[in-house]
Amino acid sequence: MTGFGRGAATKKMWQATVELSAVNRKQAEVVIQAPRELNELDARIRKAVLAVVSRGRVQVSIHLERAHSATASFQVDSALAQGFAAAFSALSETVGHSVTPLAADYLRQPGIIEVGNGEMNAETVWLAVEPALTDALTQLAAMRAHEGAHLRKDFLERLESLVGWVQKISSDAPGRVVRQRDLLHKRLRDAGLDLDPADERVAKEIALFADRCDVSEELTRLGSHFEKFREYLDAPEAPGRALDFLCQELFREFNTIGSKANDASIAQAIVEAKTELEKIREQVQNIE
């Protein structure tokens, strides 16, 4: 499922901004973009994300700035400064008069005085990253839940469509034996074999056909799968993988009915049902 979340927090020296973006993926994947000094926080970040997301590719982007209240650090490279002064002394001897560097000369020389954020401590940074990550995950979960509500409505509508096709199959299936009996009698008459309709061989052939084309078990299992599908949609835990498995079972039952029924009207209903079921299965791949 797709989603986006953004959170920001300021703690002690650091201001952290965390952005999360999620796209559809069958498995869970977390990709983290952060300063390399925070590599040791990767495990904590992944654990926090996977506690909320069980499916999908989540991009975690962490941006850090020094807090306005923090004191900037100045670092002086003593060796470079002394070398810079020694170079002016050597220059004075070369030209024969004193050449003294000014303060501006030291400032212009790269590396002598550096102004920066100092060394980044992962534990200190985590104090700001954690609440920002929590806020971002809350927004991401809310957005995905909103999308999930729409998907649930779509699933239930398509499920009702499947129930309708199963009801049609249930009503057509009993007449399949009668049609086969009439067809068998017609073939016998066309072949010049005027057998008594009560002939034991004819009755046996029809009985065998009725047994082969009986789909009552498959229809019962389909009804059970539909009920389970609804239960999973209302379950508090993530139903994605369970629904994926149910879709496979539904396809199997419809395929079995199609191969056993050997009837044009039932075959058409199977095609329509499998088309609808394929739409459900495509969406199931994207939910938790």
C-alpha cells in the first residue's frame, strides 16, 4: 500500500526531519537515507518501521540540522597554523624585510579555522530522530488505513459478485445431468440404437456422469472461503498474506468446477468469476 508521512523534532543539539514514502511491494523492504555517522541507528529505524509496516517498500529519509540554540564549534588546526606562520617567516628572509600575516590571512587559508557542527553523536541524534520518526509513522499508517478502507469496500463488492456467479453455477449444475441424459438418448437414436430409456446400461452411464460432474463439494468450499475472506477483512491483524492464500484456493475451486461440469453455461460463469477474482488478487498483493 502507498503512503507518506513526515515528522520533525528538536532535541538538545539537533533538529531532525524524517520523511517516509511507501509503495506497493509483496514483501517488506526498508531503505534508509541518512548521514553515514548514523549507520548504527539503522537497526532501530528498521525495527520501528517494521512494527508498523509488514508489506511494501518504505523509503526513510532523515535530514539533520544543528538546533538554533546550540553553540557552534570552532576547531583550529594548530599544525597548519604554525606551518602557515613559518611560511611567512621564510618569506621575510627571502625578500629581506618582515612580512607579517594578518588575521584575515589566517581566515582565508582553508583548514586553519573550521566552523561546523562538530562530531555527530548517534545517541544524541537519536533523541531527535525517534520522535520525528514516530510522528512520520503515525501519518503513514493513517494514510495507508484510509486507502485500506477503500480497498475493503472494493473487495466486498467484488466478493458479492463472486457469490452471484456461484449461485448461478449452483442453479445450473443440477440440470447438467438431465441435459446429458437427453443428449445420450438423442445420440443413441441417431445411431439407430433404440434402447429402452430404463436400460441398465443407460442408467449406469448417466449415474457415472452425475458422479463425475458433481460440484457440490467445491461449491461448499467456495462458500466457506467467502466467509473466511470477510473475517480476514475485519480482523485486527494484517490480512494480506492470508487473503493471498485464499485467492489461490478460490482459483483452485473454480478451476475444478470448470473441469468437472463440462457445460457451456457453467464454463461462462467460471470465466466471469475468475476475471473478477483476478482483480481481487491484484489488489491483495498491495495490502498489509
